[in-house]
Amino acid sequence: MGVMLDAQALAAVGLQPEADSLDLAMQVPMTAAPELWQNVAGQLAAIDDLLKADPGRQAAFRTFAQARLAPKLAQLGWGDRADDSAAVRELRQSLIGVLGMLGDAQVLAEARRRFDAFLANPASLGPDLRRTVLGMVAHNADAATWDRLHALAQAEKSSLLRDQYYGLLAMAKDKALAQRALDMALTAEPGATNSAAMIATVAREHPHLAFDFATAHRTQVDALVDSTSRARYYPGLGSGADDLKMVDKINAFAGQYIAPTSRGEAQRVVNAIQTRVKLRQQRLPQIEAWLKQRGV
């Protein structure tokens, strides 16, 4: 684990070839400790994120990554076993989540099946998998599924579960559904705390959409966020972006609405985006070359 983490950290800043780190990840055997497989899953998920600007290239990589991770999930299975350690249970959830994010058809189908069963009988989905499965379904939701999740949130009596369900509505990768979540956040339905969190959740997948929406409706959003938190909240909506257009947006917003003495968080986010863009440019050619060597 130490060697893998060191290789990843050094490769990420250009001090060691990406191939060294990736070669290590490919050599982890099926019998390895779950912590090592957690590392492999995380590394492949990170590469998928690096490739998101090139959908065709990303699709080819996803097929490769699925082939690497699916056998390990098949070995563990979806159901908990009596002798599972906490690390194994955590790995199972991670593999399901990453494979779902990679678009694995079998994992997505099983998640939908379990979601349908959950709607009929909430006890059918254990607490370990509930957040993972519901999150996957929400992320890949179509309009009909989004409406089912919305109905679930409206009908829920537990305030804790209700908050979680409204959060799920903001996770959709479909831009139109993300916009519906943003529009809902400015209504009284979710509640002020949920509303601010929903906008922030949309920002994870759609940073420009969420940032532009929040700044365009600043008066309404200000009412949802404590005055002492606004200097962090708005720049934070753009923190997941990986292009310099967001840097310009954050700088412009900070210059107009954030006091000079309170711009530390805005500058931190700007620095992080600029660093991410620079490192992406350095890393992608090496990763591309490594994938080509493997016929991807």
C-alpha cells in the first residue's frame, strides 16, 4: 500500500512516470487485501474523471476498467457474509459504486432491481448498500425514476431520511433533471437547509450549471446560506470544475460580492482549479500512452 500510494502521489505531480503507478495497480491479485483493491478502484475512477472531456476515449477506458474491477465484485458478491470484515464490506460498496459510475450494465441493472424491491419493501435493502444503490439509481435517473424518488421524499415521515431523499434528487447526471433539482431548491418544499445542500450537490456533477444558477438567483440563495458562510459557499460551487472559465467566474463574483478580507476561500478554489488543469495537461499524455500499450 505504501509503495502504491507513493507512486500515485509522485506521478500526480510529475515526479514519477504514470506507468509506474498504473503497472502496480494492474498487478494487484484477486487475493490481495481489500485495502489494496480500494486503491485500485479509486485510481481507475480518477482516470475516468481525467478522461471526461473526451467521451469516446472515456468509453473505451470504461470497458477496460470494468473488466479489471467486475471480477473482484463477482468474487465478493452483493450480499454481506458472516465473516466479512469492515474493510471487505467497504470494498464491496466501493466496487459497486465505481462500477456503476463506469456504466457497468450488470451493476446498473442489479441496482435498479434492488431499488424496485426497496420501493415495495424498504427492509429489502440493508443499510450498508442503501446509500450506494440509491445514489447510483439517482445519478443515472431518467425522468420517471426522478419522479419516483421525488414521491419517496414527499412521503417520508422521518426527517433524516427525507433529507437524504431530497439530496438524491440533486445527484442526476442528466442536465435537465439537475435543473429541476435547482429549481426545486428555490421553493419551500425541501426546506432551507436541504435547498442549499441540493444546489451544492448539483455542483458536483454540474459545477457551471450550479454556480451560474446560484449567482443568477443570489438574493434567493443568500436567504438559504448563513451570512458568515457565503464567502465559502459560492466559490465552493465551482470547486469541481476543471476549466479556467470557472476561474474567471469565481474571480468576477468575488470582486463584486465578497469583501477583500474574506476572499481566501475563493482564492483557494481558484488555485486548486488552476493546479488541476495544469496537472491534467501533464498527466493525460502519459496515461494515453499507457492505455495504448494495452490496446485500449
